[in-house]
Amino acid sequence: MSYDDTNIFAKILSGQIPCKKIYEDKFVLSFYDINPQKKIHALVIPKGRYSNLDDFSLNASSEEIVGLLKGINIVAKKLGISIDTGKGYRALVNIGEHGGQEVPHLHFHLFGGESTGRMIE
Ligand code: 5GP
């Protein structure tokens, strides 16, 4: 699947569309989801052009992969929901059509600030 440069997260990354930024470094950008499903609902996205998790796993460099995972922990800490700063959270990735992915740029959802309930409702 080729990357669609017109997707909404590509536009957020390029600054064409604003976001409520939580954190940014060389590898990731994190911002609040526009339609929060829990008290805290953050998104963490890689800066590289990756459509989904499979694309990322196959094509990202080791540095980018480590950068994204470290970024998730940094954001969770910043939000006070990581294991050492809070009560934990749910990280979720939707992949492709059956996964319910709407935006074709890889993103991790971080849900927290309250119990996240059953895994699949
Ligand atoms: P998906 O279903 O692809 O895993 O999740 C896409 C997420 O992006 C949804 O939770 C949706 O609310 C969020 N979203 C869609 N458009 C925007 C936007 O323009 N800004 C932000 N911050 N989030 C968005």
C-alpha cells in the first residue's frame, strides 16, 4: 500500500492542520485525539511516512522503531498514566480495513485516566 500524502495526520505533521500537541522529538509527534474515547486519549505517530503498523515493521529503520516505542513511554509518563507515574493505560493500534483503521498514517492510541474496560466491547 502506497502512502497517501493527503491524509489528515500527514497534514498535522506538515503543520497544515493544527493539533493539541503533547510531545515531539526527532521520531514522533504526539497530540490529543479530536474525539476522545476516554478521559485521556492521546495519539502517538511516527514522523516517517508509514501507512500502518505492518508497513512500519517492514520498512522503518531500527532507530525509528526504537524511537516510536520510547516515544510512547515518554508521552505516557508526561500524561501521568505510565506504570511509574500513574495507574497504567491501554495502547491500541488499528491496522487496515478489518482493524478499523480510518487514518492511513500509523498511530498508537493511548487511553487512560480511568479504567479502560474490556478489551473488545
Ligand atoms: P483510527 O480509527 O484510524 O485508528 O483512528 C483515527 C483517530 O484519529 C480517531 O480516533 C479520530 O478521532 C482521530 N482524528 C481524526 N481526525 C483528527 C484530527 O484532525 N485531529 C486529531 N487530533 N485527531 C483526529
